[in-house]
Amino acid sequence: MLRHGLRRMSTRPQFISFDAFDTLYTPRDPIAIQYHRIGQEFGYDISVASIEKDFPVKFKKLLNKYPNYGKYSKDIRSCDEWWSTLIVDVFNISHFSKDIQSEAFCKRLLYHFTTPDAYRVFDDVVPTLYKLKDMNIPMIVSSNSDSRTVQVLENLGLSKYFNHIYLSYDLGSSKPSQGFYDSILKRENVVSGEDCWHVGDELVKDYKAARNAGWNSVLLNRDSSVHVENIASISNLNDLLKIFA
């Protein structure tokens, strides 16, 4: 349903920007369970509880050591290497460069998390994107993620709806920084965010950050988990059609 602060717009948007993870698609099963399941295929029987505990801590530590998924590091040659480094750390196994089985495991896990076996598209996504595209409204993806997201969107059948895909990995800045949003405007040859819209599921990184950068924004609050008083929010992407129809 439409909530606070939303009304039908008479002005055509320059574009509508969408966050990716947990806005367009979400894991089929919790990530820790998927890691555990594939680990078992290779004889790495690490418990789900252990992965749930260690993953966020080691993710943050590695990101602090090698920011932006290692893009500017001499030690990390690609985002795949960054993720493989995290995987061997979480599972406490031999480095992928020194062990054939570890290397195969990392490649298997990385491939898995680009496929529909790992992620599902929310039911409201394709019908909404299809109708917005039919209305000739330009759409882009704006995501805090690495270049593997391009493959995820392609494999999920979503990339065809978007004019451009903007990633923090390529922009060199990430949400909630204003630089992230300003970089997109520059690449879109748009002077002001006044007629630009961003839709995402995170209150700070998506909704507030876009507003602070001078854009319009809508919080996608699917399960009403965020208190949204005086915030422009929707519970279903189809509600965007009521704004731009």
C-alpha cells in the first residue's frame, strides 16, 4: 500500500534507481546455510552457527584491510580473489592458491552465488519493471557491491530492464556517501537529483542518503520491519506505478 509522503507525480522522472540486494532479489536460504551446504560437498563440515557468527566479523575485517573488495590493493587481483580470501578465512582452510580442493571450493561457492539457485527475485519485481519500461521510464541499478552483481542480475533475468548498473566497486564510493549519488548523476549527465528517484530497502543507505544528496527516495519496507512515520514508503514495488502512472 502507499504510505506517508507519496503522491502521484506529474513530472516524468529523469530515471528511477533501484538498490539490488533485498530490493530486487534475496537469498533463497540464509547465506550461512548455503555456505554450510556447499562446504559439506567438499568435506568442510563447519556448522551453520559458526558461519553465522564468523562471517560478518571476518567480512568487516577484510573490508577494512582491503576496501572496495580489494580493487586498489596490490595483494588482491579481483573481487573473486577478495571473496575467496574471505571464504578460506571463514572455513579456516588452506589458501586457495596453495590447495586444489580449496580453490575448487571457492570457485564453486562463487559461481553458486551468481545463480538462481542462490537467489530468488521478489514476485513484485518483474511485473513492476516491465510496466515501468513500457512507460519508457529509464531505470538503473545503484548498489553497494562488486562487479559480480552484473552477473547476478543477468542470470536472474533482470539486467534487460536497466539502462545502466552502477556499483560502488566501479564508482569508488559507496552508500550512504553523497559522493556515490553524485557520481551517478555525473555519469547520467543529470545536473540535479530533483527529478531522480531511488528505491531501496535500507533506511540510512538508501532512503536518507538519497534524500541528503538531493534526490527523491522511497523506502521499500516489505515486512513493515522499519518504523516509517513521516517517511515516504511502500510495501510492494507495484505501488511505484501509482506514483508515476
